[in-house]
Amino acid sequence: IESFKVSPLTNPMAPFEQVIEICYVHKESTLLAEDFQLGSVHLEVSTSNRPARDALLKLDAGVNEEDRLLAACISAGTKYGSLEEMHKIRDEMELLQRKSEEIDVAQWVENTEIPKDNVDPIEQEELKNPMAHEGPPLMDRGDKYYNLKPATYKKSDKAIAYEQKLKSMTYSKAPQGLTVIPNFLTDGEEQFLLAYARELSWDKDVPTRDTVQYGHRYNFDTKTIEKGRDWPEKLEWLRKKLQPYLEPGEEEAMLINRITPPNGFGAHIDDDAFGRKVLILGTGSAVNIVFWDKALERFHVVRSRRRALIVMEDEARYEYYHSIPEGIDDIWNGKCIARGIRTSYTVRTIRKI
């Protein structure tokens, strides 16, 4: 691709369906783009020339008929652009190899000044509170992206007390055992889960959110584990995709939460009835999740982005509370980002019933 931009054909009221204008380096790539479909991405060309496109294709009879055209387009596409980039990478690797052979490593180490501050640059970046911002933050999007308009929203006393509590603590690095895996889901998988959630019959176990519980059900009133809904076949693929991150051989329970701004969820540590790992998968909208230690001395914030998986174990699982603050937007690295309706999938194993 030589360049791309958002097309004026994009409907601003449908932010998850965008039209992108693409310019390719090679004319062959433009020809192959005609009627190309992969997942939720569909390519169209301004001028149709199917005979020229078909001349580039070599259909493989060994591929399923419904996938044959797509496979032929991908195969042909590797000849235009991809091969050229491979050659560039090979040339750069050869250049680096030659340069490395010319360097006196012992002398380089001897002449390298050791930084006075022996903190890794990544850790330094983590110690900057992404929610802190001096002056008015930059609005990421206009009012139309808000579920509840800013002019009509008033913080509750509980939300004000929450902010004061954070101000009394020190921002620190992530607790041990907290891992964020971006893009754990593909765009198509997220769209499937969002469509699935729209068809659910929700429970009202918690006043601030809608819930559905599969496998086992956590009773929020009695703090006990009960029989939940049966795992649906439609989510078996997700169950298998998450299993490598859980304890093997134990039963899984899934809690689906649908949270509408300005609601969040209160600070808590998951019950000991659950296993040593907690998985949180976010869809629909990103949100800040705050972690603070039991002593109320330190806190850390992660951005739970769409399609990302958060894994909590060890210190993050047992020694830190986690919560989503009440609000209609989040401050993140100087930007004020409107919240949308967030549907999350929390998966845990059961230790005792």
C-alpha cells in the first residue's frame, strides 16, 4: 500500500463500519482488490477489470470451491509487493551482519556510560500515571459518541470519594502477575461476540450491570457458588481459545458483564472459590481498570482495550483490588475518551463448590 485515508463515504454514525480509500504501489494489487473479501473486510475498485484480474490468478482445484478465489488472490498478491519487501529485509540483515563484524564489542562495552538512574525505560514509562493530566484534556471525540451527554452527567458522591482515594495513593508500576495481551480477538471474533450479546437474556444480579453466568454462577448476595447456565455451543471456540491461560483440568466458569456508562464496578478481589488466574476479555468499548493494593498505598491503571485479554495471577490476583471507576469517559495519555457500552467476558476456574 502506498497511501490510504478515510473516505467521505464513511458514515460517522457507524464508527465501526469505515470506508478507506487505498492507493497501491503496483497496478496488479489494484486488480486483485476487486471483490476481495476476508472476514469483515471487503475491497472494491473504482474501475472494474475482471479479465485482467483473472489473468493473474491460478485457481487450485485442491482448495474448497468457496475459498478457491480468495486463496488464488492471496497467492497472487505475494508476487506483488511482498517479495519486494522480503528482498529489502534480506539486504538490511546482510548490512547489519557486516556492520556487526566491524565493531569491537569489548571496546564498545568499556566506553558505554552506565545510566545513573538504573530504571528500565519501560518501567519509567509505566510510572507515569496515564490518567493524570495538567490543564483541560484533548477531547478524543465529540458529544455524539457519548452514551450519556457530558452536560447532563453529574458525578455521584461515591465517584468523588473514589477520586479522592486515588489522590491519597502513589502511582506505581504494574503488580506482579498482571499481563495484557492486545488483539487477543480478531475483529471478526469481536463482532461475533457483540452480536451474540445482543441476543442474550440478561440477569439483574447486580444493580449497575447486566450479567450472564455459564458453567457456575457466583451468588453476589450469599458469596457462594451455584450451578450456572450450561455452556453454549456457540462459545465453545472461545472456551478453547482461553483454556491455555487457565489451570488445566479444572472446571471453567464464565461471567459476561454488560456495563452502560456512567456505571463501573466496585473495587474487589475475586473470591477464593475461584482459581489462581482471572481472565478478562473486553469488547465493544475500551475502559480504564484501576488496581490498588490492600494497604491503600499504591495504585496502577491499565487500559482495557477492545479485543484485548487481561490475565491476573499471583500478586495482581490476590493482593490488589481492581475496579472500573464510575464515569462517562476516561483520561488516557492526555486525551478524554468517551466510553461506550462495554461487554466483557470474565473466565475463571472453580476450586471448590
